[in-house]
Amino acid sequence: MDVLIALIPISLFLGGLGLAGFFWMLRKGQFDDPDGDANRILSPDYDDKPKE
């Protein structure tokens, strides 16, 4: 039972850290175009060789 005194705050801290990281990535625009790359590869003008 004494272990719960340590595990509950640790789990809340790690959950808050993950939530803060998610909101930080959301603010940076990480999730703005999730379907763009998937659709871009299917277009006929897709070039699989990178430009030099």
C-alpha cells in the first residue's frame, strides 16, 4: 500500500508530461497534414529519385 503513495504521483507526472508534449507538438504544427504524404506518393507526378 505504501508503494501507491509513490506510484500515483509518478504516473500523474508522466501522464501530464505526455499531455504537455502532445500539446507542444500540436502547437508546432506536427499534425497539420496527416494525409498529405500518403496522397502525394499516389500522384502521377511523384518522383522517387530525390533532386540533386
